[in-house]
Amino acid sequence: MIELMHVSRVVDGRTIVADVSLQIASGTILTVVGTSGSGKTTLLRLINRLVEPSAGTIRVAGRDVRTVPPDALRRGIGYAIQGHGLFPHRTVAENIGVVPKLLSWDRNRIAARVDELLALFRLEPALYRDRLPAALSGGEQQRIGVARALAAEPPILLMDEPFGALDPIIRGQAQDDLKAIQKRYGTTIVLVTHDMNEALRLGDRIAVMDRGRLVQEADPTALVGAPATDFVGALLGRGDRAFQLMALRIVDDLVEPGPAPGAPIMAGTSVRDALAESLWSQRPALPVSRDGVILGRVTRATLEAQGACP
Amino acid sequence: MSVSRASIPKAALLVLLVAFLAAPDAFAGLFRPLAPAGTPPIYAQTPLLTLAVNHLLLVAAATLAASLLALGSAIAATRPAGRDVLPFARALANLGQTFPPVAVLALAVPIFGFGTVPTLIALVLYGLLPIFETALTGLESLDPALLEAARGMGMTDRQRLVRVELPLALPMILSGIRLSAVIGLATATIGSTVAASTLGEVIVSGLLTGNTAYVLQGGLVVSALAILIDAGLRALEAVAARRAGSHA
Amino acid sequence: MGGHRATRAPVSFRPARPAFDPLGSVFAALLGLGLLALPLVTARPNRIALGTPLTAWSALPLGQALALGAVLGCAAPLLALRIAPGLRLAAGSAALTMLCLAAGWAADHLTPSGDRYGRISPDAGWWLAFAAAGLAAGDGLARLRPSPVLRIGALALVAALAGLILRSGLWDNLSVLREYVSRSDTFGREVRTQAGLALASVAAAALVGIPAAILARPVPALRAALLSVLNVVQTIPSMALFGMLIAPLAWIGRTVPGAADLGIAGIGAAPAFVALFAYALLPVTAATVAGLDAVPDPVRDAARGVGMTDRQRLAQVELPLALPAILTGIRIVLVQNIGLAVIAGLVGGGGLGVYVFQGISQNAGDLVLLGALPTVVMASGAAVLLDAVIDLSRGRAADRTP
């Protein structure tokens, strides 16, 4: 659990973060979204004391972060940044093993953890262990950067635009990977991004920042349905809100009995993708299946209704 | 170590140099036409090998001292606490270069006596600037994302310096040390004017007696040493660059 | 952990800056050491006798000693504190001025009237204090980050002040100036020779090296060959190169008609000039190559795209952009050659090296100083002047880039 209570940061008369109060429940993902200069990165760096607040308190697991020596604090918090910051003079295994080594894990434990993480990110350990970062592609480097942040099994992971440098095809895959990892390890994640769609897709809750102020903090559906200010609305993009809402929901609860022609869609497909398929294949109703078994059908009308303002 | 075409002449030079230092009299015939009639063609006051070794030791000591001083200052000047000192440190290193070594030598003699000590001082002063400037450039041109990542992972400042900054800046630092050593090899000859035991002794003797053979012997040995040491340190730089992961 | 700490954190988080400036404290300590613990001057009855070191209060009459102590006593603590750079400069300069005056006063005080043989020279204490005060003043000046023009102005001011002190005769009883007096007829000539050798060799190196660099740069084999040869030349120790040129130049002077009239001979300025020219070639050539290499490709392409010929592109785009780098190379060799020209004294080429080497062989430190001090002053002055010029050229180059 991370708590920020009336946290501010003022530098040379400029307010970078203004009186922000937030609570992040354990095991959830909070995405912090805003335009550049909104203070979102500073907010992140306040948590692991890379910058110090001018006012306010930050608590991690009930303890005021100021009572913990900064280096010790940071070894217990994973930190993945844009541009990943992989050490070019160390192999992949050495990079991942940095924090465990700082924590004096024994060598076998570190080696096992390295292999475990490489396998998790679908990188063949034997192939990747001893490579230098320069010999990796951008997508691989990004994955190693996140693996490095997770190496010491931290309860908290801070991420600053970790997917920014990836091309769209890889980015979606990386986002899915993150959700899967979070579910598996139960890590509390705070992720900063300027991409609203990414924020909606990944976050259990979303915090919107504008010029240092926390403007709205809500779950994705509530955010899309009821943006608190024009700024939030602008970030969301007026034209897209129906589809954003539909992207957040899945077809499973909308299945009704009845026949429908053509290839079925999987349970768990988002309403938006289902509607897209329905339009593309010109079918007013689609069959839905799970594990090869047809559950029923979902009609276009039902799908469209999901786009209404809640 | 890979053998490229470029290293063949250097290897030949090395063999030639070692042969000459080990058995200088074998080369007497080469130098005889250049020496005035009646004088021995090979400098014999002190064995050339001894002089060469003393010369190298002197330069090694001076380069080591200059490296420690310059590197220490560069590190201090790139820490947040030391930012203010930077223009001053740079000015000081520059100042060290404007003092001609002869003058430093001559001025140090009344205080430190003749011989090795004033020469060492002059060499250290003169060798500071290249190392300081390259170390500074190396440390300042590091990718900020790397330093941020290192800090964010919980490395202490010292761990970050030793495990990240220095290894990555090493190629540049080594290039400065190389420059300083090569310059120092030539400069150390001047130490002979204040009775330091270097290869300059051979040159000075030749100048005073009008014996071009001696001048050549001293000069060419120093030159050969400089070329070889430069090549050796370049190879070291290349290794450091590879280890630092520069785009292979 | 942290149970004993107060749970309410301070509202503001500004750590208190220490009141002491670390560098300034070092200067202050050295000033104090130089003034109080070490001898200020050394008095010798004649040139070669052993000297008696004297502390500040023995070397100066009471009033002047107090004045010196007062000024330094105020300057030192001031420098140790965190003060504005301008104030730092003022404190350092005041200390410097006072030390210069004190040197002259001590010399006058300790020299019986009419005595011509006595030698009074500043000792370790004076030099240490002078260095500390000078560095402190320089540090203050550097922190002000003066513009190039201001730097030249400061240089001119210092030169004027030094000239004033010399002309006033304040320092006339100091040993260095006594040595000067006995050599005043040749001093001017040697200074001119030194400066002339340095400037001429650098000018020649620029005239040869810059075009050579421009021509050789596009041809990789030629460029590598040129730089390798020049690199080898750099490794030859200066004394050896000076010495190696004696015989060939003597031969040329004898056999080539008209050469002797030009001054080409085995001894004298000729071998010194050729050696200095050789040493200046590499830095100038390498700097030109590097400067031209550093011109960004997009700029080059733009110039070609506008329809400039190669020569126009070179003259109007590449050279102006490479100018700061080329000037830096020239600055390096000028400072280097002012110092190297001292060696000319060893091969009969004249210059201030004559005094340095005479002083070494006669064991007369003041004679060495007579040669070394003007050299250092010339080299430092040239460095400051050229650095300012380079910064000015950098400004203009930036303005001119499209």
C-alpha cells in the first residue's frame, strides 16, 4: 500500500507537484497520465525518494519513506524507466542481477532468478544470459529492463513510460505481458504514461494530472463515463469515449442463447473488438465460444448498447 | 591479441629497440660516420639499458601520480557538491600547461635539489591537463538514463561511481593517460639538465660535444619507446571500449 | 527502525548550506601558513652565498608588517566563507597587491643603501601566499564567468599594473631585478627572440599545416600517412630534434648559395626554428582535420544543394565552422612553443633559455627566474588572449550557421 498525503514539490518558485493525495492499494496497478510538464514523473520519483517533497508525507507499507535510508528504500522498489538504462558494459544476466547482488543474494539464487525471469519474458536463457545490451533489439532491451526491475521480487514496481520507445505491434504484447506478470506476482505497480489508451488498458485505477494537480482518480469505466474536467475529457478524446468504454468490457456477460452464423468469437473478447468483427463480417449476431464449446450468441444491438454513456 | 598488418612494423621496432638496448655496441658501425673522429660512436658513460629503464620508471611514476590527481579532481568536479570547483580546476590544469617544463625544473631545483624529484614534479604538472580534460569529458558524456537507473535501483553514490561511471568512462580516461605518458616520455629528457638519470643524458652529452651520433641515439630510443607505448596503450583502450559495450 | 525519530516531518526540506567554502578555506589556510609559519624572504650578502630566511615581521618595518598582516588577516577569513565571487576576487586581489608591495618593501628595508651585491628574494612563504592569493582571485574571476572581452580587459589591467610597479622602482632591490640590471642590454633582445621564434614557428606551421590538412583530408591513405608521420615527429624529444638539425642545417648553410645570408646555419636560431615548426605541425594539422570532420553532414549537403562549388563551400561554410577548433590547435602550439623555445638556449639560438641554462650551471636561482618568469608570463598571457579570441570566434560561427 502506498499513500501520498498532501505531497507538494516546489523548485525555484515553480510548483511541480501541488498538494496531491493518493492511495494505491496493494496488488493493484495505478496508471498516472497527463501531458508533459504535468508533474507525473516527479510524482513517481517522490515515491522512491529520487526527489524529496517540499511538503507532505509519503508512506510505503505504513512507513514514512523519510525514515528509511534512500538506498535501502530503492532496493526494495523496482524502477523501470524509458530508455531502460541497461548497463552497456554488463551482460544481460549481470544487468538483471544488479539489485540481488546489492542485496547480497547468493550466486545460485541470483542465477536461478535470472533464468526464471528470462523464461517469463519468453527469452531463451541459454541464448540471452551472456549477451551484451548492444546485441539486443529494442523490444528485448525493454523486456530486460522490466525484468531487472523485478529481479529482487520487490512488492512495488515504479515504471516511467516503459513502453514509449516500442513500435505499436510490440507495445500491445508488452502491455499484456505486464498485466500477466502483475497478476502472477501480485506486485503493486505505479505506471506513468502520456498515452490515455495505455492508461485505460493497464490501470485498475487511473490518476490524471494537470500542471501538478491531481484532477481525477477513478477506475477506467468511471473515468470514461464521467470525466471530472474538460481537461480529462480532452485527454480521453471526445470522439472515442463510446469505443473506449466498449474496450473496457467483455462479451461474456452479454451472451444470450440462440444461433448465429459464421466463425465464433472467443469469450473474453472485448465488446469493441466484437462489434468490429460484427461490422466487418456483416453479421448482426456472432456466436461466442469458450474452449471450443459454443456458449451462445451476442447481438450487435446488445454490443452497441454498451457504448452508451453510463 | 589479433595481429593486424599495422602491428608488424611496430613489432619490428620493438625487436630493434630491445636489440639495440641489449647490445648497443653491435650497432657501432651505423653511428660511426656521425660521430666526430676519435670519439666512441656509442654512448658509454652509463649503459643505455640502465638509462632507458630509469627513464621509463620516471615517466611511469609521474604518469601514475598525474593520473591519480587528475582523475580524482575530475571525479570531484563532476559530483553535485563539486560543481563550483570545475572552472577553477580546469583553469589550474591549463595553468600547469603554460609552465614550460624547463622552467619548472629550474625553479624546483633550489627547493628540492637536483635529480629525480624536480623532474618528477615537472612531469606531473605537465601531465595533468590531458588526463583531467579527457576524464572530465568521459564522465560528463555518460547517458543520464544510465545514472538515473543506477540511482533508482538503490546503488549508493560510491557504488554508482565505481560500478557504472568509471568503467564506462574508462576508454576516454585511458586516452588521456596515453597522451600524458607519450608527452612525458619526451619531456623527461629535459630532466638531464638537472642531473636526473634519463635518456636525455645521452642527448645533452651529444649537444655539448657536437656528437650527432649521441643525439640520435638518445632521441631515437625515446621516440621508439613513445611509439611503442602509444601503440600498447591504444590496444588497452580498445579492450576497455569493448568491455564498456561501445557499439561493437 | 526509525522508532526514535519524530513522526512529524519538517514542512520544508531545504538542507542548510554550510557557511564555509571548501576551496576558499584551503586558500585561506595557505595564506595563513605562508604569512605566519614560513619565511617571507631570503637575504643573501651576495649572489652565491647562503641565504638567511626571514619571516614577515623580521623582514619588514613594523608599520608595513602590520599593514601586510592586516590585509591578509582580513582576506583569509573572508575567502574561507561562502561569499559572492566578486568579493572573492576583491579579497584575492587585495592580498596579491599587498604581497607585491611587501616584496618591494622588504627588499628596500633589508638592503643597506648603496649596496650592490646583496640579494633579497621572496622565499617559500611569499610564494605560497602569492600562489594562494592568485588562485583565489582567479577562482573568483572564473566563477563570475566573464565574457571574452572582459577577460582581455582583465589581462590588460594586470599587465598595466605590473608595468606600473616595475616602472616605479618598487621592486628594484629584489634579486631578480638585480640580475636584470646586469643583463639589461641583452634582455630585450632575448625576449624578442623568444617571442619571435614562437610566433614565427606557429605562423609557419599554420601556413603549411592548414592547407596540408585540407588537401590530405579527403584522401584516406594520404591523411593517415600525414598524421602518422607527424605523430612520430611529436615523439622525438625536443632537445634531440634541436640537436639533430644542427648538422644538416650547417651543411645547407655551407653548400646552398644564399642560405647563409638568410641565417641558415648549424647554430643560432635556424635549428630552433625548424624544430619548433616541426613540433607545431601536428597539433595544427590534427586540429584542422578534426574541425573539418566535425562539420555536420546536413550542413555540408545543404551547401552543395544550394549550388556552391567545393571551394566556396570550404571557404564560406566549412572553414568558418571549423575555425574554433583550428584556433584551439594554434593556441595549444603557441603556448607550447613559447615554452619549448627555452630549449633554444641550449643550441645557441638565444631566447630566455639562455638565462635559464646559465642560471642552472652557475647555480644562481635568480638568473633562472629571470628567464623562467617572463616565459611563464608570456605563455599565460597568450593562453588567456587566444582563449578569449576562440570564444569570440565561436560566437560568430554560431551566428553565421544557417
